Amino acid sequence: PNSAFYEAFGADGMLALAAIIDEIPADIPVILDCKRGDIGATAEAYADAAYGYLRADAVTLNPYMGKDAISPFIKDSRKAAFVLVKTSNPGSADFQQLVVASGDFSDGLPCEEVDSLYSVVAKAVKNWSPALGAVVGATDQATLAKVRADYPDMWILCPGIGAQGGSVEDVLKVGLGRDGAGILPVVARGITQSDDPAAAAQAYCQEIRDVRDKLAAGTWHETASAKQVSLSRQICEGLVHEECFRVGEFRLKSGVMSPYYIDLRRVVTAPKLLRMVAQAYAAAVEGLDYDRIAGIPVAALPLATAVSLVTGKPMIYPRMEKKAHGTGNRIEGGFQPGEKILLLDDLITTGGSKLEAVEILREAGLVVEELVVLLERGTRGRKEMSEAGMRLHSCMLVDELFAYCHDEGIITPDQMAQMRSFTESV
């Protein structure tokens, strides 16, 4: 429960909160969302209130004042806490994405290692105590994937599923630990604002179980996942080799300067890379129910064609500018109204042309609810697609490309941190 909504009603609200917690079976842990962040006697009092009066089992904490603000909440070995690492609110970029020194200052010398502030916080959380977990927003898949990759055994509290744009499948795909656990997906408004909250809660619970079981089927963590990681690295290698990913200073169409440039139109010049990319798309949409693939002109048309050949699904494409001659078609290729369409593009940063394509296809009577891209950059695109009633599926996060380049010595830690910071700000 979120303490603030009970505190707003004063003493009566706190009595109601205590009564609700009392109704929860003893074998179900209670996480009190209170985001405390003070020190000393004040922190001790907050801990006493959460663990004593309210009898919660864990709390959420703000780490801005350092370890002193955390320690009072984990003195009792039976209790735990989740520390804010990377939240998904728009203002999170003000501090959490700052690039800061990240090394050991014990020798008093300047530190050459740098990283995003949220990464430094995650490292501290891991080092402070095994009783601590991280809070990472569900709508920021790149950060969720990075935190999980850096800390395979850390528990992650993941709010933002449902009304806020996060999906159960996307979160579990990148957030599950090595043992098939380690993440706590949080659905709030998707339940409380439902016409039937009980039914909504049951449906989300069943979805979590179904997705978890699907991912675990056939020793997914040992085989399918490993194959996907291998394919992703091969694609990263191909993208770098074909100069689809370049490092430097590039002025984007918006006028903003970027420390890297992605041009996926060059994928078509390398048949082997194009084949691997098509396989990655096919794997990303495996199990989805759709009748046709719709590639968005121009960059995605050859990619959609390749995916059509791999999956056997027919392809169409929307004309982004209305044809002024001949039939005047807005959609090329055969289709029937009511058919389910898988929209396909190369990269997503914002909704942009995707939303325009969705409108054209829906006006023709087609059902368009799924979008797949090769690379997902940032979190804005996912939010905008969710608001348009679209589910986004990505083959890779751009952070995986950064990590590959770092591992291969193509970019320095400083450059990787700069790229991540830029990506999170767009």
C-alpha cells in the first residue's frame, strides 16, 4: 500500500491502513510504499512506525542522504527495503541520469571512472546489504535490463505496469533473475481504476504466472535466452561493421547534437546481417496473433520484406503521402478489413511516423495493436505507443549496442555513460 493516500486522511487514514495490513495473511509480505529518506532519530522513528505500528515487512526508501538514511530500516534481519534507483517520472532525468564519477575515492585521488547516477546508486544498494533491493520503473526497459545484467541476484521492485504503460511480458523478459524470480511487478492504477478491481487483480496475477511459465518452458533461461543473446551480439557486430552505428558528434534532424548515429537503412547492404535481423524480428513476435505485416516506409520496407519471408506472413505497407495518381491507394498490397496487422519499423525513439501509419491502417478497417522494432531507444516511444493502444515489442535495446561496443573496446566507459545519458534524455 502507498502510505501517502492514507496519511492524507489523518489518524482515521492510518487506522484504516493498519486494519488493511492486519487483514493480509501472515505468509504474504507487505511492502509499504513510503519513500522515506531522513537520517538519525527521524529515520529510526519512521522505521518504528513502518515495522512496529503498521507491521510492514519492507519499505521503499529515498537514498539521497546516503547510507545513513537506509541503515535504520535494515537493522532487523527479518525486514527488507527497496531503494529508488531509476524512476519513470518525467523529472527523473533531472538527477538520476547525470553522469558522475563512480570509482573509489578512498585514496583521495581524482576518479576517472564515470557512470549514470542511477548506476552508482544501484551499485551502492548492492554493496550496502543483501536485504536491499532496487526500485526501477517498468516503462524504462533499457535501465531495467542494465540493472538486471549488472546485478543478476538483486531483487527489483518494478512499478508502472498497466495504466502507466509498462507490460508484464516486457518486464519479465528483461527483469527476471537467473532463478526465474527476483522481480516484483507492480500494478496500481490498472487495478484501482478498474470497474472490477478484484477481477483485474486476478487477471494480472494470472498473466504474470503465464508469462513466467512461458519464459521458463523448455529451460528458457539456459537455452532460448542464450541463443537470443548470441544472436543479439552477432547483430551488434554486424551493425558496427556495416557502419549502421557510428560514434562521434552528429546533428540530428531536431538540431540536437548526438554522441552517436544509427542508420539502419544500411542493413540491406549485408545479406547475412539482414537474415539475422529478420530472425530477431521473428523471435520477438513469436506467439503473437496477426494476419499481415505492415512495414513503415522507407527504412522498414526491406526489413518487413525479409521478416515476411522468414515468417511466411503476407506484407502490406501504408503510403505516408497519399498517391496522387492511379488508384490513389493509401495502402499497398491485398488485405481484408478486420485483419490483424503487425506494424514493423526499424527504430523507435518517439511515436512519430508510427502513429501516422497506425491511423492510416485503422482508417482502412484494419486492427492494429502490435508494433515491433529492431532497436528501442529511450522510453518516450513506448509511452506514446501505449497511449495509442499499441503494444511495443523490441528485438534489442540500444543499451545492448552500447554494451557491445564497450566490451569490444570501441567506446570508453565515459563515452558509454554519455550515450546512455543522451538516450535517456531524448
